[in-house]
Amino acid sequence: MNRLIHETSPYLLQHAHNPVDWFAWGNEALQKAQTEDKPIIVSIGYSACHW
């Protein structure tokens, strides 16, 4: 489980059990990347229903 478990977005919650420590987009993610001198990897996706 990662920090997305605390989000309200259904899309983000789908990824709360991924083996990646995802952050929602925001200051916390940006500050951590800057502090650790690491790149930011952005996942852009969507949920869809075939109906």
C-alpha cells in the first residue's frame, strides 16, 4: 500500500496497492524530488467503462 490510499479520487485509489510509492501531484511530491535530487515521473491515465 502507498500514500494514495488517503486520496479521494477513484482513479488514484485504484493505484493505492501498486508497489510504487506514488504521490498525488502537489507540493509534497515536488519538495521531496527537489530535496532528494530525483526526477519526477508522471503517470497520466484515465478510467473508462466499455458500456
